[in-house]
Amino acid sequence: SPLSPHRTARSERLQPPLRARGRPSLPRQSGSDCSVCLAVENPAVSSLRSAPSPSSPFPASAQRKCPHQPSATVRCSSSSMDRRDGRPTERDEMDALGDAYSRKYDRGGRSRARGPSFGAGGGARAPVRASAGPPVGHVSRSHEQNEEYMDEMHSAYGLGPREQLRTRVADGGPLGRDSSARRGGAAAAGSGAAGGFAGGPAVGDLPRLSSAWVAGPSDPAGTVIDLSGRPVLCSALDPSRRRVALGCSDHAVYELSLDSGRVIRTLFTKRYGHCEWVTSVAYLADGTLASAAMDAKICVWSPSGVRCTDMTGHSGSISALVGIGTSIVSTGYDQTVRVWDSRSGAETALLAGHRAPVLCVAVDGASRAVTGGRDALACAWDIGAGARIGRMAGHKGHVTAARWLGDGVTRGDGGGAGDLFATGAQDGHVRVWDLRARRAVANVAVHVTEAGAGAVGDIGVCTATSPFDVVTSGADQRVCVLDSRRGFSVRWSMDEHRDYVYSLAVGGRIALSGAGDGTLLAHDVVAGRPLWALGANEAAVRCIECDGDTVVASGDDGNAIVYKAG
């Protein structure tokens, strides 16, 4: 409890403000000479003072002003027992600072005075113009208020200026001597959890499903594997060894065999592993398993046993990671994209360009990546050169999904589809970007209905059609198919789900989707119709992995269910 009597006065002074908005509803204190405040039932005001306490660590500007007598200063207090000799306590000072911060914002969280934010490229801070991007007060700009708050806290506590992030690249480049990554050896990445934990698979690493799945699984009950009492948040597939890794909120990573349907390893000990929720897992090109978590740490696990090498550098939760050859690309809530050498454990590049937490990442068949963040931006990167090669603005909300659309498809102007990638956001729109032209070639309101917009949860590619179709899932309970031959217009809209769609896997002409009510649905992407449905889990289906005749579904009930084709 923040009011624990065992905390020292020093520890209280080092804590951030206890309140971010509004006044506490506490008993009225005697001694207030404001007639309006006295008329309010249970106002949390104490005696009026015009000067700050000599012991206060906060400036006078942090004192809350009485709204009825602007010349007077009102201090908050929890009770008369908190006051000693009529002087405000540490709790009073913290409440005053919190109220001073909250007064800067009106309804809807809009700031009356725009705060600074990171500029593109991670340079010096500069004011953000309200006319650029989403409107002031929009959810995708909430990070700006957080930046202003953190700057004020550092100033109030005398911690000095915050570190300014700039792109830096190690000698030899981010990928070093990893020639396989430069030639297109992108490794498989896992599916992400809801809430922004997403690592898109590389081009060429599309899920594989046999045609027997049209008739459904041989046993609708499947094989249930009880992993944990906590939700499973992320997963990854190693098709060469037919293994699946599942990251869980109990801080462990579970590795399963698709052939035996059993747990091979539980990657967690007191000495090795994570100490927070596992948010992303991925297999690298050499079969090495890597995991990331909210503890800002990446673990590269040994091929056998339960030992790992820790890679640290992020200053916030890691949202996603993918593999390029034997290198790792990670994104985090510290607004950075980082590249790592999995063999040496060294950070080879820090790529700064987002102004808010980075939520998702996808890589192509070479050494390019696209990232999406809470700043409503999509950034394209040349990982081999350690440079940003594109900055795409247009979404009005967090960018929640990203996907490269593949190679080997020719456009009307002779260019390749390898320059195309798609992003989805909270505004329910899917935008297709041409990296060569540096612009959007399609903007489709896919998951927007009369009831409002549903965030785009995932993006898949169906290669069973010519040249290809894009499959999307969203919080509006729909799975949609976009026709690339008609400007990515909506070809099919399938609304059989009765809850948010959290996971999506597309293999051949079949799309598997998992929803918040525990159902697993199969759709025929070509015909635009449902095939079959299962009650896969007792809670939300967060992850789906498929390989040939095997499908693994996992989610909030802590179970993994293995299905075999009929």
C-alpha cells in the first residue's frame, strides 16, 4: 500500500505522485475559510496557505489553487491525523504535485499546453504540432502526456535531464558477418498476444496446412496439455524440428513436440529465465530459441537443458522480437528497435525513430523490417545498414499489426510486391504501403462498422489465390479478405465470431481464427465461407500455430490443445 506505515520518509519522497487526476474524497478539514469549499460535502481541503512549506521538495507552482479563490492555495490531506503541528505532511506534498499535473488536462485527457516529445530519429525534443497526425487528445497521442509527466517528475526530484535516444550501430554493421541473413535467411517468428505483443512471421515462413483440414480435425476434443494456471501470451513454431514454444504469464517458456504432443522442456529456474510475463518468443535460423519479456530482457536458450544467455539493453518492456538469420530484432516500450547478435549476446544496433512505445515488428525475406508504434507511425528499416528507410504516417491510433506481402508478385509497373507491406491500427483501417514510392497505395476501412471501429489484431497472406489475398482479423469480431487485384478492397467479410478475434493463422486456402470466447473457427478464404468450429479453450484463444496435419491452439486458460487433421 502507498500509505504503509513501514515506509520511510525518504522512500515516500522518491515515489512518483500518487494521483494523476482529480481530488480524493476524504473528510473535510476544519479551518478552511473558503465558503464554497465549506459547502461541498466531504471536500478534501485543509487550511488555506499562501506559501509552500519550507520542507516541501516541490516548487510553489506545484501547489493546488483553490478554484473559488485563485489567490489562495489549498492543500490536500487524508485526515487530521496526518497533520503535525498544522504543517503539511509528505503525503500532502505528493497530492499537491499530482493535482498540479492533472489540472493541465481537461476532459478526454487533452493537454492545454502541448508537451515535448522525441523527434524523428531520436534527436532533441521538439513541440508536436496539433495539426500533424491524429487530433490532440486522441488515444494514439497519450504517450505525449506521459513524456511531459516524466520530464516534470525528473525535474521535481532533481534527477537531471532524461537520456535522449539516438541511432547507433556497432562496427561491422548490425548483422555483422551473418551473410545468411543478408541473402534472405529470415527466421520464423511467433504470433503475438493481444494488447500489442506481436512479431509477424517473415515472408516465406507462411503457415502450412494440409488439404485434409477442410473436413476438420480427426478428434474435435484434441489432446489437452495443462501448462499453467496463467494465460499463454505468445508462441512460435520450428517446422524443421516440429516444435512449438509457448510463452506464459507465469514467467516460463514451454517447448512442445508436435509429434508426441508432450512438453519437452520448461524453461524457467531460479537462476535462468524471466522474472516477468513472457511477451514474445522466436526460433532463429539455426534452431535457437529466444524469448523476451516485460522484464526488459531477452533470453537465448541453449539447445538442451535449461540454461540461457541474457541480453539486456531495453529500458522498458519488450513487446516483440523476430529473427533474421542468427540475429534478433526486438522492439520495446522504450521507443526503440534494437538488433542483437545471438551468438555473442551483444547489442549491434539501436534504431531510434518512434516517438512512443513500439508494439509490433515484421521482417521480409532479406534484411528489412517494418515496425508499428503507439505514435500511429509505421517505420521501415534496413537492418543490414542500420538505417530507417521509410516513415509512414496516416493511421489514427496505435499501429497494432504489420506484415510484408511477399516476393515474386509483379505489379502493373513491373515492380515487385516485395516492396509492399500492410499495417493495421486501432482505427480499424488497413493500409498497404509501397516502400519504393514512400506512400500508401491502399487505405481500406476494413474493421469499421456502424457500431464503431475495431482494432486490427493480425494480418495474414493467402497464396492460394492469384496473385495473393490479404486476410485480417479485428476487434469487431470479423475476419476479412482483401483482394489485391482490386485495390485491396474487401472481398469477403465473415462475421461468425461472437467475441473479439485475438489470433489468426492462414495456411493455403484455410484461415484459422481464435476468439475471446474460446472458439476456434476455420474459414475457406477462396470461397468466403466457414468450414467448421471448435470450442478450443475455456478462455480467449491467444495463439495458433499450424504445420501440415497439426494445429496447436493456446490461450488464457493456460492450456495448449493439439489437433490432428482428419
